[in-house]
Amino acid sequence: MKYIDIHCHLDREDYGTDFEEVLARMKEKRIGAIAIGADFPSSKKAVAIAEQNENIWACIGIHPGYVSEAFPLAARVEDELLGLEELIKSPKVVGVGECGLDWFRLDLASAKTVANKQKELFEKQIEFAIKHNKPLMLHIRATQNSFDAYKDVLEILNHYKKEAGGKLRGNVHFFAGDVEIAKKFLDLNFTLSFAGVITFIRDYDEVIKYVPQERLMSETDAPFVAPVPFRGQRNEPSFVIEIIKKLAEIRGEDFDSLNSAILANAKRVFGI
Ligand SMILES: [Zn+2]
């Protein structure tokens, strides 16, 4: 393995017709990946994919978007959490998530109820991660022009930190906060990962330069948001090389040494 994509959704139907070719390109380019679950069925598929491929691992969890008007927090969530207890027995499961808070699509009429339910679901998964001593894969999305969801996640994590200490750790996926928010996650011993958006939007340059090399991660979030020069196409783990190139360019660092540091970070945090 030479490169790592720590966050992709290989279970999705987007890969239905040519999944073998996607896997072949990963092998050819020596790409490792962590397949991410967003509910119980997708977590189960991610684990199955990881068990069938030595260069793929899995995170299991329930995405906060699961709790919305369309998907009310029903008894099914309890069943799904019980299902995660089974899945975590696989040695290929290296983290819990994606989980977190998503205030971006909150519908104002139901905002308060949905927000509280998202928090409840997130806290259950933090407790699950601490119990099994696994890192968290966080999904955080704030309302526009705000860092509200980041602040709420930090408050929750700081609460758990007091008891859990070093067992509470993980990565903030698709980091979209500023330097001040980044510092707070770094203080909590989290890493930050960046996806394809950094290849065509300059808003993240300052925070990318700020993150110490030993706390930086690379991800595609495939099949979403393909990096330049693949923009508009379906994304896939082998495109992570373009994201690492851009990280090195923005930071003014040598590609190979930055890539080695990123790979070492993923190995350390996820135990892969
Ligand atoms: Zn994701």
C-alpha cells in the first residue's frame, strides 16, 4: 500500500456495474481505503467488502442525516445499533462512523426535535466507540456561513473526554472549519481529513497549511465530489492521489514525504 483513502462509500450502487475494475485500479496504483458505513445495511456491506479485500478496511456507524423528517428516529435505530455490536467483531472494522451532527439540511419547523435526536444518536455512537476502544469517523456539517455544528460536536466531545481520556479519538472527515475550530479538534487529539473540494476551492488553503503533518489525512468521500481533473465524474479511491498532490502543493511540501506521513497517520490512528 502506497496511498490511503480513509473515507469512501464503496458499498454504493454507483459501483454496481464496474466494481471489479475500481478494485483493480486500486491494486494497480497501490491504494488502500477505509469503506464507510452510513447505516446498518451499508456498514454491513462495507465490512463484507473489507473482508474480501486485503487493502480495504471498514468503519461502521449511522450518519446523522439518518435522523430527519424523512427518517424519524424509530425503533429501527435501536436495532441498527444492536447490529453494529455484531459487526464490530470483524477484525477489519477499524472505526465507528460516520457519525456526528448535520445542521445543514435542518428544516426549521422540526429543527429542535431533529437536532436533539441527532445528538442522542451521536452520543450512543461515541459511547459505542469508547466501549470498543475504536476511533471515531466524524461527519460534521454546519449551517451556511457558520461553524455551529462544529461547536456543538466539540462541546459533546469535551464532555466525554473527561472520562474516556485517550480512548476518545478519531478523525474529522471532509473538514470545513477554520483554523480556530481545527485547533480545538487537534487539542482533543483528532486528525483532520480533506477531500476533492480542495482541488477547486481555495477556502481551505489556510487551514490545510495550519494542520501539523502528523495530524493530516487524505480521503476521497467517493463516489461524491471527484477532484480535478476528474471533476463531475464519479469519484473513486484511486483519485486520492490528486488530493494528496494538492495538499502537498498548498503546503509547499514534497509529495513523497507528505504522502508517507499521511500513510503513517492512517496506520497509527486506525491501526491498519
Ligand atoms: Zn461519507
